[in-house]
Amino acid sequence: MKSSLNNSLLLAASLVALSLMRLAAHPEHEISPPPIAEHVTREPDAIVDILQEISRQQSLLEQSVEERKLGSAHDHAFAIRDLAKALAAKVPDANRETVASAVTKISEIATAIDKSAAASAQKTTAANVKNMAEAIKALLLALPHGH
């Protein structure tokens, strides 16, 4: 029995040593932990697709607050922010300043939603979500016609 345990421990130690040797020989395979508190949003290429994703995220944001699931509200708010920033990079120069102003407002509201949701402030978060809807409308109005 003792011999079997020793063999198991020796095998486990050998596997760990082998893994460490492989990692040392090929550091490009090192696994890094994901960044903390970084929101990753898939940004579509086409303006129309970005607008559809903003609309989808807005619906999810409103639903999460209506259902009192404030834990996910910041994810949707920051997704809207990221999508709005991506949209701003794709508009013609003639619209860029107005769109940038709307994006700044959306970014501020996303931060407010994050803070109020983290504080479990339902009424404040709901008010911030309404402000976000108004800011998204302003963004849409700032776009060139046809989008």
C-alpha cells in the first residue's frame, strides 16, 4: 500500500515537473489570468449591426432593472458605452463632434448605472436607465440620415 502511494506521488511530481519544463521551454503558451473588471464587448463592423446590438443591450439593461437583477446592469451599460464608442469611430467627420458628445453622455450614464447598481439602489438605477434611453436617442439623432 505504501509503495502504491509513493508511486502515485512520484508520478504526480513527475507530471508537475514535466509541465514546468514545457512552460519554461515555450513561454508563449503561458496562460494569463483574464484582466479584472474589464468589460469585453463584441463590436460589429457595420453601423447597422452596431445599432442593433445597442438596441439589444438596451433591452437587456431595462429588463435586468425591471427584474431587480442589478448585478448584470453594469455589464449592459458598459456594452452600450463600448458600442457607442465603436460607432463614433465609423461616422463621417461632419457628424463626429455631435456623436462624440452623445458618446460622452452615454459613458457618464454607464458609470452612474455601475455605481447605483453596485449600491443596490433600485430607484436610482431605474432613473439612470431612463437617462441612458434618452442619451441613446440623442446618439441616434446625431447620426447621418439613413442609419
